[in-house]
Amino acid sequence: MIPRAPAEPHTFSISLPVELTKAGARNVSQTLTTHNVSARGVLMNCPSCPIETGQEVEYFVTLPTHSSGAPVRLRCLGHVVRQDPELDVFAVSIERHEFVSDSSAMRRAS
């Protein structure tokens, strides 16, 4: 039997709000928007972010909700894997993640 190559994860073109809270050792507070999301990472806009390739980042993605409940946020830790200054975007990995309520996300970010 011939071994199969791992399948590429699906990428979803979706615009979601993102809050970048840490870049390396610096606390930051940048509100960004996703361009696309996959199981391995996120491509987001960055018109003026103090970001470097390889840098560790923490960010929160706010997911859409169909009910009138509190927003669901996904807290992610990863690294900047590439940048495209001409398009004002950068890609970050998702190495660890957890779902958090809005109030607990705000406590962690500070």
C-alpha cells in the first residue's frame, strides 16, 4: 500500500474580528480582521502592527453567534509564520487554543 500524503486543511475565507494582545514580550491592543482561517492558522490584516516573522503572539478571534448570548471568543497562541507588507497582511499559526467567555478573555488580556 502506498502511504497517502496528509491532506491540506480547508481554508475558510471569512472576515472575523481579532484582537492582538501580545507580540513577543510586549502587551499590545490592536483590533484586526481575518482574511481567512484554517485549522493551522489565521491570515489577518495588519496596517501598522509591530510584528516580526517568528515572533510569538496571543490573539482572540470573536466567533459569530446565532443566539442573543455573549460572544464566543477563541484565545490562540502561535507564531507569525509570514508577512506580506504590500498587502498589509500576516499569517499566524494556531499552536494552542481555548474557548473563553468574553469576561474571562478580558481578564486574561490585561
